[in-house]
Amino acid sequence: MRYTKQELSKLKFRPSLTAEHIQTIMYIAKEKYIELSSSASSASSSHIEVSKVFNIISVLGTIEAKINAGIASPAYILKEQEPSTSTLESLGGTIPHIPPIPPYDDSIGVPETNLSSLPLVSKEEVWAASYAKYLLDPISCTLQEIEEAREHKYLNDLMTKEEVEAFELSERVGE
């Protein structure tokens, strides 16, 4: 059965993805989000694309966090099979190596945090810390950290003219 674009937007599917697949998709989506949020383009198309990538990261980020915390149960476990070359490898391409997710150690537990003992920091300090992390490894940043880094770059005149236009456009569209 063929669906219209509008019908497809309402349908939900459940693919079988490994943790490595999810990590790969998240890596690609974060790269795309960084690229889209740093480039100037038309208001509607850029906002729509950023929104689509943001939704992918939001959905898969939740799943990835649950896997990392050891609270997600797999739908099923595959039997061991002999390794075969993937379509990409058979065409001469290579699959990027993504480190495996470390197993969750529930013996550690969750540390109790006394919020009153935490030092108070300003949002500017948070933005600066996010920017420093972004400079070191933008892919490891959360969406919030990417946005905080962009805010820091904007307020401290660290953006190119094109980045400023894209930032201001995204701020206007988000209002």
C-alpha cells in the first residue's frame, strides 16, 4: 500500500536497531544539526530541516540515554552468525568505528546531590563552558550544550557574518 506524504507523517514504525546503529544515527544527526544551525538559508526550509533533525535527536537521544543507563530492554537478541560484508563494504566503503556502550554498573548507584552545596554559576558561565566543550568535541555535546555554545559565540562576536544571520533567523523563527 502506498501512502501520501501527509499519511506517512502520522504513521509510526519500529525498526530493529542495535545500540551501535542508534549511536551512528545520533552522530550523523548531531553533525547535521550543527551544520544546519550554523548556516544561513531561507527561513522556512532551514527551520523545517532543523526541526526534523531535532526531533530525530530527541527521540533517539532518549533511547540512547536509557541504553547507557542500563534501563532499556532489547526487543530481542540476535544469534551469533558468521560475519559477512555489508553492502557498503562490498562497494568499497568503510563503516566508521563507534566505541561500544560500556555496561551499566548498578552497584555504583546514583550519588545523592545536595543542591544547596553546589556553587552558583551564571548562565554566561554555563554558555562559556558549553562553548569550550563544543570546541573540543561538538559531537559529544547535547542539543542544549550546542545551543548554549551558539549563544556564547553570538554574544561574544565569535560568529561569522553567515552564522550571525542564521542565528538571528533561527531566533526569530523560534519566537
